[in-house]
Amino acid sequence: MKETVVSGIRPTGKLHLGNYFGAVTNFVKMQHEYNCYFFIADLHSLTTHPTPQDLHGHVKNVLVEYLACGLDPEATTIYIQSDVPEVTELYLYLNMNAYMGELERSTSFKDKVRSQPDNVNAGLLTYPSLMAADILIHKATKVPVGKDQEQHLEMTRTFGNRFNRLYNNEYFPEPFAFNYAANLVKVPGLDGKGKMGKSEGDANCIYLADSPEIIRKKVAKAVTDGGPTQDNQEKPESVQNLFELMKIVSTPDTVTHFDDLYNKQAIRYGDFKKQLAEDMIIFNSPIRERIEEISKDSVYLRQVARHGAMKARDSAHKTIKEVREIIGFKPF
């Protein structure tokens, strides 16, 4: 029997190369080897109060781009979180046994309190128990997460084990962090300061749906320096980041060519950036074309969403039925 994998993504906009290499490429591999549930976490996004138009548009973007990247709705379960109301029921049950102190100690909650003091809502406080419900509803044992989510996963184990002890029933398995690849690809941004991410602004990201013109403009403005002043000197972070991007999208010969030029103090950043941009365009083109094609097919998107909701609810309904019986909610 295949192990169950669960992963969700908040619909905050378009997917970028960091999302693609950091998660989606692994999902495409996982879907054929595990029992996978990949969901779009629209309930989680309500903590930031998106407009109805933005919420719907962002959910559609993620669904379209997941499909364009190769996720197969027949091989895996792709669904929208709010289409599975059993998740919110389990969220309620877990909240009954989640304590204020442990929720307030969550690193992400404390970060949110500092960064958005005017919007410290109950959804932020109970984010870990909703995440736990997402995972436990399918009795998952593997969860692809980054370092920033490992504390939440530990809390998921805590909540599941507490339920088991409270009702003297070893019902929920323990889920653990899981990465398909031994060495995850870290995709740096264009601002020279670290990884690619939307929080740093659109100029830091290469989105899968970006046109060739946009990619050229973004790469041309990428942060570099004044150039090497001696042979074989160490590259500053901003320049090394661009070389790391080139390693991802270009041929090894291309990387070696520009690396040699840098080491000989002969590199021209304009030429280097032009090559990087064109290689990004070549890499992105097939995905961007599929995004454009799928986004126009509303009938297909509805079918995928309904099919995913049906499969996810089959799993979730079984869990909730059994959880209710364990708690003592039984018909007379």
C-alpha cells in the first residue's frame, strides 16, 4: 500500500521558478509513487482578507499552473481546500484540544504579530491546527515542507497524538517532513539577497507565466557589481546568485564559458545577462504556452476541480465518520 503525501500551497499569485524547482518538480515525481493529495489552501489565505476577485483569480492561477507543470488529476488528487468541508470540522475538533500557550509560542504567529499588529486574527493563532487538519484528514505520513514549516508539522504530530491519548485510540499516524530529492534545488532571486520569493516583490521573481519581454527586462535589472578586479576571485552573493540561476536553466558548457570569463576578469555582465534571459525564456516557453492554453479551458478546469473535490472528500468523509465515532458522536 502506498504511503500518503499531503501538501498545500496558499493562492497568493503566480508560481515562480523557486516554486517550480523547490516543490512542483518533486510533486510531479511523487504523484506516480505515492498516494498524493495536493491542495490549494484558500481557507488559509483568508487571514490576509483577500478580495473575492483576487481570491478566485489566485486559486485559478495555481490550479492552471499545477496542471501546466505536469500534475495529472488522474494520477493524483488536486483539490481546493474549501471544497472539502470535512477539513473545517476536523479543525474544530483539534482546536478543542489545542492550548493557547502552545499556539502563541508558534514562531510564525509571533512573526505575524510583529509584522502585522493591526491584523492579529484568530485564524493566524490557529493556523497550526488548520494545517494539522489538512494533513490528518487524509492520515498522511509524509509532508513536503521547508524549514519554516517544520514547527507546524511538529505541532501536527502533537495534536494527533493528543487526540489518540485523549480517546485511548491509536487513530492518527505521525506525519514527518519529506523531500523527494536528496538535494533540493535552491533558486535565488534577482535582487542579490537570497532565495526567490514574492515577498521581495515581482522584480525578484521569474514567474512561469512571464513573457519573453518581461523576463529580459527583469534579468537586465538584476543586481550585480562592478566586476572582478583580480583573477579567480570569489564572486559576491549577487553575482553568484545569477550563476546559480544559470546552472538551473542553461547548459553546463554555457556556465563554464561565463565562469571562465569571470575568472579571467573578462566577463561582460550585459552579455552574461542576455544569455541567462534567453535560456530562461527557452526553459519557460513550454510551460507558459500550456498555462495560456489551459487557462482558456474553463470546462476542463471545472472538471478537474470537481474530480479532485470528490476524491478528497471520499478520503475526508471516511476520516470524519471514524473520528465522530471515536469522540462519541453516535446516532441513537
